[in-house]
Amino acid sequence: MTLQQLRYIVTVAETGNITEAARQLFVSQPSLTNAIRELEKEMQITIFHRTNKGVTISNEGDEFLAYARQVLEQTSLLEERFLNKKERRSRFSVSCQHYSFAVNAFVDVIREFGGKKYDFTLRETQTYEIIEDVSRLKSEIGILYTSSKNEEIIQKMLRMNGLVFRELFVAKPHVFLSAEHPLAGEEMVTLDDLADYPYLSFEQGEYNSFYFSEEILSTLDRRKNIKVRDRATLFNLVIGLNGYTVSSGVISKELNGENIIARPLDVDEKMRIGTITQKNMPLSRYGKAYMEALKQHIPHRQRLS
């Protein structure tokens, strides 16, 4: 296995087409195809499935590519340090639940490291997929929460996948409401106060168990329920229908606007919000910078003593 082969498969994965990858790499298509087949034979895996429309990445190929990108990133750091090579493409990925502070920290990392070329990915996705992304190195860092209701299951999954949870902060549950909501003037709201209003939550696909719910207290019976896929839709419905959702209370006016506010929810429960990473893998410089940036976007007033 050579660095050249790793560069070949990463380029093929990015283009989705061997012909286009060969053009970008300035090699012949047969040479590129042979190099990939030799690597697949050596590693005893199938990295790509060939189709009439190009190539698709296999499940094991997806995992292999994650490691290949890590190797190439470390190689680039060595070249930058000792050969003074400055022109390179930065790569970094995060998978997270729908938290504004995670987005703000991601912006900080791009501003610090983006340069002329970069390939950064932020996935606001389902809880199960966050764990899967980090376990397969599709993302270097994941962000999710645990509580008394789901912690045992989540921690078990993390252990099975060789991942570790590191707490960022502990928060009391809050509700996100429209600034025009009838309850907006309350210092604290109760579940009884919210009974007549639509409850909004993020759907979890085929893993729609309460263990994977992004919202705490998801097992409670509510008369009006709406599930959505993305943050913008959720907040539009919060405003348009006087709905509400339950979260940590950490909110960004820059991302969510002036029309969304947070109010404490009167319940005896806590949210432990933290990061998940590979247990025995050191963070890249982007990962380290992201961890530091996260701390800057968590208001101290949200933390519990």
C-alpha cells in the first residue's frame, strides 16, 4: 500500500467517476483502475462497486476511506512542516444533534484553517447516525446528549463502537418558543402550561426509539405531535403554530433570529451534552481547535454547578 494509492482512491471517491479522477490525477484510466484493484486485493476488501454511471463506495470502503484521509492529512502536516508545502486541502467533519453552538464553533474552525482549499462537513443528523459516523470515521467528532433515561443505552453503544463521551456541560431542559407565544412572558413553564400547544421534535428514521430521541422527556404523551427533519422547518413551525420543542436552552440569535426564545422547563431532569470521539485516536489540529471553539460558544449561565 502506498500514499499514491490512497490519493487515488480518495480522488475517485470525491469524483464518483474513474475517468474524471484519472483526468485530475494525470494518469491513464487503466493505470488508475489497476492501482485500485491492487489495493483492494492487498487489503482483501472491495472499496468501490463499479456501475454504468460510475462508482459507488461500499460499506467497508467507506470505513477504509476514512482511515485513508487521516493518513493523508498526517502526511500533509509532515510536508507542510518539513518541506514547506503550504498549498493543501483541509478536511474535517462533525456530526451532531441540532445545536447552534456546534454550528458557531464549526464556523470558527473554518475561519481559522479554511485557507484557499478545504473540504469541511457539518452533519446535523439523527442520533444513531452520529454514533455510526464517528465509529466509521466519517466524522472525527460527534455531539449528542445523555440523560437518566437514555444514558445506559447510549453508553453501551459507545463502548461497543470504541467511542468515548466527554461532557461539555450539564443543562436544565428548556423550551424553545416564539417570542410572540402566549407563554413567552413566563419566567418558567410547566408541562401543563404546554399541553394545548403542538410539540415539535426531530424524527429519527428507523431508529425512532425514545433512547435516540433528540428531545428529553420524549416518552410523555402529548396530544399534538409534529416531527421534522431540519432546524429551519422546526423553527418556522414554532413561530407559525405557536409550537414548542425541548432542548438545552443554548440559543444563537445569529442563527435562529430574534423570534425564537428559550424558557426554563419546570421538570426534575438534566441533560449532559458532550462530544463523542474514537477512544484511542488523537484529535487532528482541526478537532482540537473545534473542541476549544465549543467552549467559547457555551454560555456560562447555562451550566449547572
